[in-house]
Amino acid sequence: MERRTFLRAAAIGGSSAVLGGTLWRGAAYAAPAQPGTGPYGALGAPNANGIRLPGGFTSRVIARSGQTVSGTSYTWHNAPDGGACYADGTGWIYVSNSEINPSGGTSAVKFSTAGAITGAYRILSSTRQNCAGGKTPWNTWLSCEEVDRGYVYETDPWGVTAAVRRDALGRFKHEAAAADPVRQVIYLTEDETNGCFYRFRPTTWGSLTSGTLEVLVAGTGTSGPVTWAAVPDPTGATATRNQVSGAKRFNGGEGCHYADNTCWFTTKGDNRVWQYNAAAQTIELAYDDSLVTGGTAPLTGVDNVTGSSSGDLFVAEDGGNMEICLITPDDVVAPFLRIDGQSSSEITGPAFSPDGTRLYFSSQRGTSGSSSGGITYEVTGPFRS
């Protein structure tokens, strides 16, 4: 997935050290994504699940909060949030956080090669407000606590190995995580109005027992070169975001996704999708609803984000009009689906099955607007590769 913006940023990377702060004027960077026709066409009428989908796509309900998952004896958690998929022999597993405080944690659903549910179980318990997280290359799930001085827990999607609290990743209001196997770091977002963007450099790649937590340092604009500085005290006795002079502020860090030398992350306070070019060490805007021209911004309330093998980003809305929108490699933003009748909810946990043919996500509060009304869905269809 070589997005046009990555190639552009790589081309200017060699001049960053010479130009320094002058790049923050933004002249070297293209405009953020603009509305257009998506690759799947217009949304249809609401289906039986109240979901508007493009032609050729179907949906089903996988689980409902407070109810047993079909074919199992396991009761699905309240307020389903961030999630990810894992290959499991000929089938796969979908994990989902619970944004409840206290007693949040994480659950998992197992599927057969045909997509039938074969099991459901708990993989993390007795934690607080587990919002988003991230998948590691060694097939664990990093579940993040979205509370003051929250922790990151490393969990086993198969539920065999007990979850472990990873103190070295810092204590702050964690939101999401994304692994970069090339630079061997974990990127982390912070859900504060004056939050920061972090990366964790493990002492040994594949182990999160120890390492160095760093914060992104940059100019005050929306594009340009960046550096990283170590956070002196990751325990957060003094807020991690306030320990390094010049740390760049982001207004409400949310979802985070890495692919091919780029980490995309969202900020809900200003409805932006950012992209960090890890090869060139630059950032720029992939989307900003205030910079949309010629019509209404299709994507608002940006939140969780994932990507497909085609290079499309799928961004879930917290509020807005309850859509998952996609941003194509050609910088076109368009709705992919919309949930009707659930305006008091938010869309969470988008993740693709290993073969890329099924998209999982949740409506955190469903039709009731309560954390006990969460619904987890699957959409199947001709996703492009």
C-alpha cells in the first residue's frame, strides 16, 4: 500500500534537516482529502439491521451487550469499543474492548473458516474503561485504559496466557496503539484536549517489559518535520504530556493505524486525520473537516480507524451521522456505511478479517443510548484488494 502522500513526503524527506521549521508553512504538502465518489458507490436504504450499505454488501449482528453470544454460553460485554482480528488456523478471532469503569476488560469471539461463531470468552478483566488499543506483530492485543494515569495491558486473543500490565508504555489517558515493525516501535495516542502523540521503543522487539517512552516534538503548524524526545518519568506522577518542552499538542487523540511506513491517527477535538511518515519523520493532515471545500464535510466525529489491503482508510464516527467513512489513496473521502436510528451512540472497533472480506465494528450504545445496549456487527462484501 504505497499511498500518494507517502511518496510525496518521502521525496522531501532528505531536505527536512536543511529547511527545518520552514516546512511548517505547509507549502510542500498537498491538501487534505476532499469529498468525492467512493469506490463502492452510493449507500442504499437501511437493511433489517438499520445499516445503509453500498450494493453487494450485507450485514449481521454478531453480539449484543448483556446477551449470550449465539451458539455459546458467554455474555457479551457492555460498551464495546476498540477491536482487532487474528488468524486462527482456518478461522479467525475478533477481540473487543469494554469501555466501562470499573470492570472494563476485553472479550473475544472465535469464527470458523465459514464465518460461523464457534466460541466467545473473556481475555481481560478488572480493568478500567478499556477504550481502543492495538494489535502487535506477535499476535497479542494491547488494551488501553482511557483514564487518568491509565495503563496498557497486553492480552492473549486465545485466552490461554494471562494478561500482563505493561507499565513501561507509560501512565496517561491511553486511547489507541499501533505497531511499526520496521522501526520496532509502538505508537500511542492520548485522549486529552492538549494531549500528545507517543512512541515506545522496547529494549527487545517482541517484549514490552522494558524500553523508552518518547513524545513527538514539532512546530505549531499542521505539517513539517518532527523529532522525538524521551519522557523522563513514564509513571505519570507529573503528566507525561507536560514533561518535555516543545511536545506537540493534539486535540483529543483517538484511533491509530500503521501500514507501510505511515501511521495515521485521529483527533476528535478538531475532526482531523493525521499521518506521520515514519521514513521521512514528517507529519501532515490526511483530512480536516474545516478544510473541506465545495460541500458538507462527510466525515465528522473522527474516532477509531483501520485500513484495508487496498490502502483505503476506514474511519469510524463518534456521533456525526453514525457513519464509517473511507479515505482512498487518491485522497477522496466518502461514506462507506451509515447506521440509522442510533444517534446517541458511536461506532467503534472497526477491523477486517484476515482475508479482508469481512469488516467488524460495534455501535457502542446501540438504539438505547446506554452502555448496556451495545451491538457488534459484521459486514461482508466485495471489498477491493
